[in-house]
Amino acid sequence: MTDLSARHCVPCEGGIAPLSRSAAEEVLQRLDENWQLSVDATSLQREFRFKDFFRTMSFVNAVAHVSNIEDHHPDLEVGYDYCRVRYTTHAIGGLSENDLICAAKIDQLPTS
């Protein structure tokens, strides 16, 4: 099976079903253990912690760069020493492979 971080997102304009809970849980095992599936299995979230605001914003900018390349954008919640990243595919009202691909790419970013 191809490493998720080596894959690229494909445009999603709807018309496909979101991943089922069981499919999402299966793929979730290939990501960092800190990713959490929402109760309704429609989104994926992870919190990152940093030493200071500069490192937090450097990470946010790296996430923005990955998002721009993949044309798939997370919701971000940012504070002085943290960033919460949440993925969902709005066009289908749930998770798509794009969400998991981007999460795998975010897992490769340096956080210290």
C-alpha cells in the first residue's frame, strides 16, 4: 500500500460518499497516533504544541504551504503555543482520502 504522504489530493466537488467510520479507522492507523476521529466520523483533528509563538506560526505557515500545493485546506485554530488542525471535506460532508493524505503530510513537518 502506498504511503499516504507520497500521494496527492484529487479535486473533490462532491458526488462521492464520505469514508465510512470503519474505513476511516483503518486508515487512521497509518497516521500519527495523536490524530483523533470525531464522534460522528466526519472529521479528523490533531493538536500540536510548541515552545513559543514563532514556532507555532512557522508550523502554521508550513501547513498553509502543504495546503496550497494539495489544494485541500484544513480548519486551523491557533494560539500562542498551539495549533489545532482539523480536516474534513465540506463538499461531501465527511472524510475523504484527501483529508488523510494531508494529515500524513502534516505528520512529516518538523514540530520542534
